[in-house]
Amino acid sequence: MLIVASSLALPSCDEVEEPVLETGQSSLVGAEPESGWEGVGALTAVVPGFGYMGAFCTGTLIHPRWVLTAAHCLAGTDEVDIKPKMAKFFVGENANSLWPGSLPEKGEFYQADAFFLNPKYNPAWGSHDIALMRLAEPAYDVAPFQYSNFPMDKSFPGKQAFYVGYGVSDGIKQSGGGVKRSGYIKIWNYDKTTYVSDFAGTGVCFGDSGGPGFFDFAGTWMVIGVNSSVWSQSGDPCTGASIHTRVDPYADWIAETIKEKTTTCQADPGLCWCPQACGADGLCHNAECQTWTCEQTWECYADCPASDTGCRTDCYLRLAPDFTNGFHDITWCAMQKCSGKNDNIVLCAQAYCGQYIDACNDTPEGTETCEGIEECKATCDFEEPQCSADCFLTGTAVAQEQSATLSSCFELKCGSGVVNTFQDGCGWQQCAYFLETCFPPADCSVLGGTCPDASACWFSPTGKTGCFPSDDLAEGEPCPMVPLATRPCADGLQCVQFGSDTVCKKVCAVSGSCGKGNECRKPFEIPGLTGYGVCACKDSDKDGFCAVDECDDDHADSFPGAKELCGDERDNDCNGKSDEGCPPLEEEEVDIAKGEPDGTASGNRSAGCSAPLLPSFPEASVALFILVLLALVPGGLQRRAHRP
């Protein structure tokens, strides 16, 4: 069974299935995370209407404008036809998006402008599987690698090659891709155009396609192979043999292509996305083309024939960044509402996503921040989407983008586009980054006095302080200890449990701020918070009773209503009496010779109370006293010495 190691399966523009994104934390089966080898990057795709889709193959920069990869990565399939305008070369450690459609948090992208597959490439057999991707602008900040023109010979089998890629870590589930990893794999055999390696704890897998096999030639690492396919007789396709296209037989073709096909936009007017993108340096600065509004882009998109991916790609790539999220709202809505209902995403969107199309229309830019938009939306009835759309239009272009991104995250992660700013909700667990972009941390004081009315300062899950909506319960008032849409207590207070009650208490950092008779109790009872407590009455013995409410704050067994303890001569139950209820003292006599009581000596208490039988004397006096007593008992000493 020959399995071609291509990892991307994207829907066409008219399909409405949710795109599958790889968001795992590993790649290259059995390999280690890799932060170096910068010239090895991921081939990534942007799909019209869905945005950034992540990595689908790996490639190697061998010239400032040229990336070496596998032909099957760029050839496309019947389901997905990857166009140069849709492809970018990503340089970074993690090519996964923060959430579907968004870009990775870190890394650089270099736009592709042309694909060149080897003329002999045969997709049916997978032979001559090697290609070049030309970049629209040179990646001058990234050092390219050399490729080998040294013929492979009998000295290679048995030696290790080094691999870097963004492929999956689980070949059965096809999961874990998008993260850069590396590892050594031994060369097993070779023929005229390929060589084979065998899995031995490390192997290439889906998504590593097009990636390099490096070999150390006297201290210089050169690319000797391009990952092409995997072969296995087991259930896991990535734990068998790997087939790599040798680079040396194609070295002349690579050099000639780079020489002949490196051109300028003046020589090829159709090279750039729009005429104004062609710069005096002969390069395409395609960002100059991204000027269309959401409305202009949607009108262009809707006019394209249903099956014309190229047309829709051209429309989508003209969209200005500030309007990206508004456009995505339409396409994501269509994806969720139209699955199985309509084959034409445009007609479906017009029927089911009118509010997003209306919001996409050209309107004067508002002045509100993202926070202002969301506060406005919070007053709207959930059943009246037009109200939310009107609030959305009150914001600036940047604010609208932030608001749309935040709503989309809540929709995807929490099942509802309604934004909830309470720190314990799903949004703070799943969309904290976008929440703090829309609601910038106030850097307020949890001690109070820095938040406006009807809000209270507290910590978000990221550890930053913000002003959250509050029910303004006063100090001492009962409060619920359950997740709510707002904080129950007023600014500077926290709901805590004292005994069987939960009440609002003043937050403190030092005892001096709590007033006479009170102290700042630490550590705080919420995990992760240090340095803060709540003001409460002093309770030195930690028995749960305030010092002002009990008779003895130095002993935890003394408080109002406590059980009276016999013999400690203290007022345990705080009723003004000591040892009440204890049995009275009784007289006892002692048989001095036997050292046993006869019930007549004084000083012994009955049940539960005890006292010493002899008075306390210095050690020497005690010895003398005993000798005197023994002298008064004839034969006493002798009888004791011979007792069985």
C-alpha cells in the first residue's frame, strides 16, 4: 500500500463542512521539538471565506525567493486546488492558529506567487516528486540551505540523515501536526531517483511531505532528499518505510528553474495581485491590493461562478485586514446554518445570514471602542439581532474587528456568540486573549477605589486585574458562593465563608487597614492569590470566635458555649465561673507502707479528676522522708526485699 504523505484536505468554496485544523503539539513521529533550522518552514494555505487554514506540507528555503518541496504538495487534488495566491511559506516554530481562521501567534509569512512542478512528475505513480515554490518577495532575513549535487552511492546506506518537518505525530488519527520537530532516520537503500529510510522510533508522516532530509558533508549540511511518501503493512502508515526523492538527480533542473523563472513584475505584469502592487524593485508588494471593504469583497465573491475557486480567491485577497472578521462572520454563519440545506453558499448565506451581510455593508465608521460595542450589545434582547448589529456599527474599524473576533471565539468555544465578561465563565477559559484585547486590563486595585460604579476590581484568570460588573453588595451582607454573571460584592470586597455564612468582607493587604479589633487574615482562600486577605475580627486562638465575643482568646477550648473542662481552673464556657459541674474533692488515707490509698487521704478527686498523693519536696528531702517512714514500720524494708 503506497500512501502519499499529503496532509491537507480542505473543502471547496461551495462546501460548508467545518474545515479540519491540526492544533496538536507535535510532528515528525517520535521526533523532538525544534526551534532552529529557520530555513525549513511550513507551506500554509488561506482559503477564501474561511481564512488561514494552517500547514499542509513542509519546504526548505534554498534561495531568498525559492522554496524546495514535493510536487504532490503543490499539484492539488480534485477536491482542493491550491493556487499560488492561496499559499504562504511560514517561518516559525508553530504554524497552528489561535482559533479557526486566525493566524499563529508568532512567526513570519512569505507569499507565494508561482509553482513549478518537475516536468516528469507522475501523480499516478508518485515518481519525480519534486517542485519549487517561488516567493513574491525575497526572505532576506532567513538564511537559505544548500542542496546537494553529489551523487548518492553505496556509502550512504546505513548512515543517518536529519529531518525537520511540521507533520502529524499520530498516523492513524492524523493528529498533532503544525509544530516544528526534528529527528535522525537511517538511510536503508536507494535507486536512481529515490532513497528509502525505515522507521526505528522516528519517522516522517503526513505534513512532513516536501520537507528536507539533511546530510552532513564535511561540516556542511545539505539537502539530499525531499519527503515523498510512506509505505506500511501495519495499521499505522507512518511506522513503516519512507520514500524520499533524491535531490542530486534534479540539481540541474533546480538551478535552471531558479535562473530562468526569477523574474520581475515589470517583465510579467500579471505576477502581482493588482497593478499598483508592482514596485520599482520589480517585486510584488501585494499588501497594496488589500483595500476592499467587506461589502465590496462580498459583492465580488457572490458574483463568482459557484465552482470558480480562483475567482473567489482573487476577491478574498483584495479584502482589507480591518474587514476580515466581518466577512468571516458571513461565511462561518453559512457554514453552520447551511450544511445539507443548499449547495450554493452564496444563496444560503443570503437566506440565513442576512444580519451579517447587513453588518458587512458600507457604513460610516463609528467612534466606540470594542468595550463600548460589547456594553451596548449587553443591553440588547438576544432575540433581536438587529440591536446587536446596530451596536456593532457604533465602533471604529479596529473595534469592530476586535468585537467580531471575540464573538466568533465565544460562538466556537462556548456555543454562543453572547460575550460574558465574568471571570469564571467559559469565555475566560477559552477566549482570554480576545477578552483582554476588547476589555483592556484596568490595572486596578483589589483593595478598592479604582473602578467605576457598579463594578468591582478583581483578578482575571491571566492574573491581571480588571473592573468587572458588580451587584454592589455592602460589607457584611450575605452573598452567594456560586458563579454569577457579575461579582456579588462591591469594589474592594470579596465574598468569603465565615462559619456557616458567606458574607462580603473587605479585602486587605496589611492588618493596619482593618481598624481596631480586626486583623487581615491570610493566606487568601482563593487558589493562586497571595499577599491579600480579608478584614475580620481578631481570633488569636483560631476557634472561630472573635476576641471581643469571648472570654479567653488565647485558648481554643474557651469560647461561649464551650464544654467546661475539669481541673484547668479556667472559665471554658465564658459564663464567669471555673470548673463548675466537676465532682467535689474527697478525703482519702494512704497506706504508706504499700503506697496505696485507703480512701481517707486528702487531695484526691473522684472520677475524672486527679491530684498527687504526696506533697512536692526537693529530691533529697523526699528520700529522707521515705527512710524515716520505713524506720517506723518494723521489718518493712526486709519484707519488701524478699517479696516474690
